[in-house]
Amino acid sequence: MFTDEAALEERLATPSPALVADLAGLDGDLLVLGAGGKMGPSLCRLARRALDAAGRTDVAVHAVSRWSDPEAARALEADGVRTVAFDLMDPEADLGTLPDAGNIVFMVGAKFGSAGAPSHAWAVNAAMPDRVARRWPTARIAAFSTGNVYPLVPVGSAGCTEDDPVGPVGEYAMSCLGRERIFGHAALTRGTPVALIRLNYAVDLRYGVLADIASRVLAGEPVDVTTGHANVVWQGYANEVALRSLKHATDGDGFTVNLTGPETASVRRLAHWFAAEFGKEPSFAGTEAPTALLSDAGRCHALFGYPDVPLRTLVGWQADWLRRGLPLSGKPTKFQVRDGRF
């Protein structure tokens, strides 16, 4: 259990032996683009600690963001991460001024508000990757994508695999597929080693599907079960997979991996688990639809092992976090959305 955010950050920044071993062979510095988001700071700390544990103090970790929160940047600097204030969406900004690097984790993305401003979503999710791929044509690039590039599938299935046809619903999902296609084009035409990471949904107690459900149960509000099933995965594991994916980045067809937990989690069951934690009776709205956004992460688990924090443990952690009144990000996942309008 965690008594405060510092304890949570400490857990998120603790590398596994496998990550240390993989980063020991890193060729060149690490550049994290879009490092100021929900996952970025913990990923940067994790990378720095893994490199230090591997004796690779010669490898720099550069964290690029606008850094609208200066305190977040100062905290990373104190942990040995080099922060770079840079607006990647500024058309006048020169990517050439950013550090050279042999390895890039691309975390930039636009989701919420994309239904009302689809052109912005395409500019961020599809146009920007082209600029990045041209600026660092020989770097290994691990780019975050999303399971939203898949269609909704029957809840009785194991979810989509990487070999299944894509079927994005809505402008956000389509623009994310655009991101994949642009990086894939770089891999095919310029030999850029690329790894595409289709994530859904990461949780770190301050945000995520579990926080969304648990908050409603604790408040005595009904839980909408129309989208009755979801995949979730511990953020610490997600960050490890992203960093370890650099080793698997390839040119040609590239490397694609679904990143999530092994379970198809029932929203109704999760609500009952949280209700038991809080000593409450859950209430529900809607009726479970026969389909949901689900991914089969068997390839991920075969390559990187199973997530180190099981779903039931995450539920206990999340309930304890809320009982303690610890902070939430205030950014719901909107995993219930079925029409692709975020």
C-alpha cells in the first residue's frame, strides 16, 4: 500500500532485473518526447534508475515537454533526468535544436477534445511523427499507440491480436492509426527501427479505469456497465515494456505489440470488488453490450513476462488510495465511449 504520492513514484521508478539487463546494451542516449504527460515522468525516472543500475551513467535521459509545471521538471532534474523545455506543436520550433539520440520513446498524443477538433488530433498524432522520424532517421523509436486502432469485438473473445485487421472508430482512433502508418513508412523507406506499442489501459492509482470505477462506487453513484468489459495494466509494467521494446524495434514491417493485462475484466465485477472494499452496495446503470475494446497481449507477455502487479492487487491498492483521500489526476479515461468521440 502507498501512504503518499512519493511512495507511489518510488514504486513506479523501481526497475526490474530484466529492464536493467536490456538497457545495459543501449546504444546512444535516450530521448523521451512528450515526457510531461501522465506516464512520462515515471518512465523517465525508471529509465534513469535502470541505466544507473546497469552501470550506464554515460547514457543521458532527455525528457522533452513544454513543462507547464516547472516543479515536475525540477523533480526530474533532481533524479538525474535532463529536462528540455520545447513545444513540439510550435510550427516554428526547430527539432534540430533537440539533442541527438540513438533511442526515442514517443509519448506525444491528442485524445480528449478530438471529436470537436479533429484536425488538431491529426496534426499531433499523424503529422508530428513524420517530423520526428525525419529528424532522427537512424534512432530506435518506441512509439506509444493505442488499442483503439482495433474495432469493438465480442466480449467472449480473447481480444484482438496484432495480426488481426485494424478497424478504428472515430477521428482519434483513425489519427492514431495514422501515427502508426507514418512511423511504419519510416521503417520501410528509411530503415528506421520502429516499435509500435498498442496500449490500453494503464493505471497508476491517480487515474485509470480502476480509479474511474472505484470513485463512483465510493461516492454512491451508479456505475455505467454498457461498456461492460475492459483491459487494464499496471503503469510500471507498461513503462518497462515501452523501454524494453526499444531492443525489438526493427525496420521493414517494424515491430508491433499489444500492451495490457491478461484479463478481460468485468466492469460489474470490479464494482462489486470495490463495494466490498468500501463496505457499500454498488449500483449500476445500463446493460452490458455484447462488444468492447479488447486486446490480446499474449505476444507481450511471452516477450516481457506477465505484469508484476495482478489485477486483484491493483483493486486493493486503488481502494486504499481512495480511502486515504490521496489525489487523483481529474482526468477520466472515458473507457465507456463506444462511438470514438472523445
